[in-house]
Amino acid sequence: MSVRIQKSGEVPPGTGTLYLVATPIGNLEDMTFRAVRILRDVDVIAAEDTRHTRKLLTHFGIAARVYSYHEHNKHASGPELIRMLQEGRSIALVSDAGLPAISDPGYDLVVQAVQSDIPVVPVPGANAALSALIVSGLPTERFLFAGFLPRERKKLREELDRLGRVRATLVFYEAPHRLAKTLEAMREAWGDPPAAIVRELTKRHEEIVRGPLGECAELLRDREALGEYCLVVDRNVAPEMETEAADGGEGGAWWSSLTVEEHVSRYEQEIGDRKEAMKRAAADRGVSRRDIYNALIGR
């Protein structure tokens, strides 16, 4: 791949521009003035759900040609949209809510546009993942957006084990019907790190549940899951904990001088449950429960 430089305002003659336009994630007042102007000015609006987008356009008095582009037709619609851009027409890409190209097929269209030397311009606005992160009360200095987790149990467990080694605040999207299963899998893999479960952002029933992951899961277990969820989990290791564990000296964490076996055994003596003891030791050390299990069996 050769190096390409795109400069704002320098559009090749006869070529259109692909605008990535953010739409509200709930509250229509989050629509920006620029987004409204761009949607009015472009030749075509490519939408994930044309019926949903037409309602938004009607609200803001925007009359435009709406073209269907989604996961199931992207292989046919993508090349057609690229052809329009190459002919000089401008296109705005929108998702159902928030920024397009994040956990949706818009990414594929952006790749095709970049490969075809078509200018791609972001029109920023609301985003559920970042909104959930900043209200979570968890560290924001270093974070990782992991999107939707795998559905199959084995792949889910493997992905959580891999992400458990990332020292950052992790942000996920989750559907309501999978919420309980995902929270339980996280608890099994990571123990009880600080977490925030955020739903219906910017909408009337917006709700944020903050606390240890296990307690959040317990609280939500008997409630009907409604709306779209963002899960925010603190997988950072405090610098002082890393120092204490490395030094193992006086004033360090109480477990810093213990082996993994001794650490787990201490908890097991207190609570009488080895599985729960492994979870707590994993939470102390900032690793996954599988890491503890592997250490115990010498792998």
C-alpha cells in the first residue's frame, strides 16, 4: 500500500466526497448544525435502515435521496456507492444511531473509498461508547473499545481471557437479551473489578449502574433487560499495586509476597469456596481467573 495524503478542501476534479455523519443516539437535540447542513447538501444519503433514517430526515425537514447500505447488501451496494462517488456525487453515510463505521458495515465502505482515492470526511457527534466511558466514573486515560463480544461460549471465554490481559478500561456494546450471560462470563473470567452498566443513553430511561462487576450483575439479574447497553469495566492495574507486587516488601499489598497457590489458599480458608477464592485472587492480581488456574496447574 502506497502512502496517501488527504487534505481538507482538496478534492480531485470530478470526484465526490464521502461524509461520515453522526446521528443522535437517543435525544434528537444532539444532532449538530453541521450534520444537518451536510445531509441537506449531499446528493445521496447511504443509510443502514432507510425507514429509520427517513424519520430523522423528516424531523429536520431534509429532502434527500436515501440509498440502502447495510450488512446484508454491502457487497452489492458498496461498489455502486463508490461508482457514484467516482462520478462526482457527494454521499453522506449514516448508521441508525451514533457514528457510522463503528461496529457496523460502514467500515467496509470507508476502506473502499480510501482505496479508490475518494476523500472521506468525518462529521462528529454523539457516540454511545465514549458517552458511557465518560459517565462511568472509571479511568479514562487509557481505554479500549471492544465492540460486541462473540456469542459462542468457547470463543467468548477465549476473548475475555485475552482482553483480561489488557491494562485499560474496556468498553463493550451488548444487546439486552445477552446481558446476563455476558456479565456472568465476565465475572467468571475477571472476578469483581469496578464496572458501570449503562443503558438507554440520552433517552428518557437512561440508567447507569456502578459498582463491583459481580454486584452489578446480581442487581440486574432479576430485572428485565431493556434497551441497548454499554458495559464499562476497569481492567487497569494501579501503579502502586504493581510496585508492591514487584517489591514484596513491608507496606505492600498483603498478598504480594505470596505465591499464587498461597494466595488462593488464604481466601479458600476464609470463605470455603475454591472457585470464589480463585476469582478474588485474580481480581487482586489484575489477571483473569484462567491465568490463576493455569498457574495452579503449572502451565
